[in-house]
Amino acid sequence: MTKKIKILIGIIAVMLIIYGALLVMSSIKTKNPQANVFDVKSLFPSYGSNQQNNQPAGEVVENPGTFPDQSAPDTNVQHLFLLSDQMIAGSGIIARQYPRPVDPNAPIVPVVVPKKGVKPAPLPPTPMDTKYFVRFAEKATSHINEWSAETKIVSRISNTTIPKIQEAYFNSTGNNVLLRYFNEGSSQIDTYGALIVPGKTKDELGHLIGNFFPYNISDLVVAPSKNRVFYVYPVNGDTVGTTSDFDGGNKKQVLSSKFSEWMPGWATPTAVTVTTKASRYFPGFMYAIPTTTSLNRIIGNITGLATLMSPDGTEVLYSDTTGVEPHLYIYNIKDGTKRDSGLHTLADKCAWASDSISFYCGVPAYFGNDILPDAWYQGTVSFSDELWRMNVNANISNVVLTPNNESHDFDITNIEIAQDQSLVTFIDKGTLTLWALEM
């Protein structure tokens, strides 16, 4: 056998060995499809790390909900999404209805032709599915974006630029937005009520058109319908409270007061509320304004009072900072009784679900020795929160989100809850980034 033939045989033998090894590896991967799947928990981002990791907005970050103590363990896994690593001025959950896809396996229903002169039976309503979206405005530019809870994709909606937006509020459709900012040229607070006009083509971005609200609106809240707003502003030394549509029309004055430090609220369709701004140094009071300019006191003489009325108007969630740590109470308006929720947090960090049975709160792990709520309002202290849910009827509270404190701490604010509670959004006060939690 010549030397060349021996070399050729050796090469063929090596190739056969490599080919066999590849077949074995392929077989292993087929039997174990998770072999190349990495743990998404390791991607839980801290602020500022997303660009370094090339992580786009909407990247999924998983965190299992923990349900200790009062309830049975929940085996569902919550999915936490960072919607934008840009600073956000405000956001809104939008629910849209779509016809349910036809089931190809459903039995065919024969068409019955009515007899002459007989009115045909009405067609059954088309089954509809609800899909959720989140619209939000970037703080630096006011550019409007939308995140789809179904596709997990963020899309730019409008690129009209208004610099340094401080607050943004969306109506029920997400097509109207109130943008609030400090006008450095005139030293006043401007509130711009804008309509988002879609682009003329699929690839053309929308733009904003609208008009200005009264100057120097100190505080503003959105109605439960998300189609009207209530705001307070100074007029000739008095404080005036007015309700209006999102475009500023259909105005109605409901408050005139010599006192200026009011925090407005709007929990029920028929009544708005005002609460004195909370401070550890002064007692606070909460009033309802049903239909006239009269003030009906609900609760008061509570230090550091912050309030949140339930959507059905029967109960008030309020925090008291008399002690070392804030206490969160549930006050029954009808019988005048209160009960301790067992949670230590500020009412500003909470939101009621639409059923008035459940509420969600950011609950700090530690408070320290700061003067609350003043230090938190002033931004001199921040918290590391868990997200809790409480059922007031069953008196059960559960942790639904415990962030990995080694990678990110949340100071939870601006909680919003979808109608069916399948989606909860919040803003991290420390970074002003927007997050969504699928339940």
C-alpha cells in the first residue's frame, strides 16, 4: 500500500468519526429542546444597563410572584417588562376590542330562512376579545409610544417635540393626552391638551394639535372614565377646582376655596375629592365634592394624611404618618369605621382595582429615620419596594412582585391596573422608567 493511499484512508476515517459525533449531539439536542435555553432571570436589568447589554425596550424579565402567609402558594409566573429605559412623564393602559377569530373546528350552524312576513331573528352579538396596550410619553421630548401586551413590541406613535415634559395623562382611547411642563420663558406651569393625529400613511408618524388649559394648574387627576379631568389652580387669590374634557371643553367649576394646598382626587363618576397636602408636621383633612361647591368632610385631623377613595365610593384607603413608619388604613365611609390593612406604606404608592375589592401598593422594605411623607415628596429619600395586592373582602394580602434587589430597586409610583387585573403598570420614581407586570 502506497503512502498516498494510507493518508487518504486516514482522512476518511477522521471524517467518519466527526460525522458520527455530530449525529450524537443532534440526537441529544432533539431529546432535550431546552439545552440552548438560558435563564431570563439573569437578564433582570438595572437602570442604565440596557444599552450596555443591547437590551431593547419590551424585553421580558421574569420574576416569580411569591404568595406567603395568608393564601395558598400561587404557581403562576408573573412576567415583568421594561417598556422604556427613557425617563417617562406618564402612561395609560388602553383596552381595545377585537372580533374573536372564528374557530375552524366549530360546527356549522345552518341558516334558517324565515317565512314570508316573519321578522328574522336578530343575529347573535359578535364575540369580542380585549387586548391591552400601554401608551406613554417620553419626558425629554414628549414623543408618544405604544407597547402591545400581546406582541411585546414598542411602536412610536407621535414625534411632535415639546421639551422637558413633567407629567402626561392619557384618556381612555389613548388618542388625547395632557402634557404638563414648566415654561421657563414665562415662569409658569403650562398644561397642553393635545389630540394625537395619525399619519396619513402607514409609515408616517402622527403629530399633536390642541390648546392650552389655564396657567399654573397645581395638580390634576383623571376621572374613572378617563375622559374628563379635575384640576385646581389660582384665581385672584383663591383656589378654583374645575372639571373638563381632555380638550378643555365642557368646563364646570366645582370648588372655590381660600385654602390653596389641595390634592385633588376623582374616584367615582359622580364625586371628586380634595385632601390637604400631606405633611408630618400638620394634620390633614379629606373632603368630597358631590355635585356642588360645598365640601363634605369624610375624614380628618390625621397627621401626614394621604387618601385614595375606592371606585364605588364606599371606602377610603389612607396613610397616617404619626408613628415611626406609615400605616395604611381602610376607612368605611358608611359606618365610619377603620381597619388596619397590615401594610406599612403611603397611600400615594397605591391604586384601587376597578372592582373596589382589591388594591395594589408599593410597600417599602425599610423606612429609616426620615420625616415622612415630606422627605419622599421632596425626593431626598427613596425606597426599595415590593408590590403587594390586598383583597379587602377576604382580608388577604399577597406579595406579587419581589424585585431582585441585587440588580434593581423599585420606588413604585403611578400604579395603573387593567380592568381584568391581568396587567399592572408602574413608574419607578428613582429612574422614571416604566414597567409592566403581567399577572
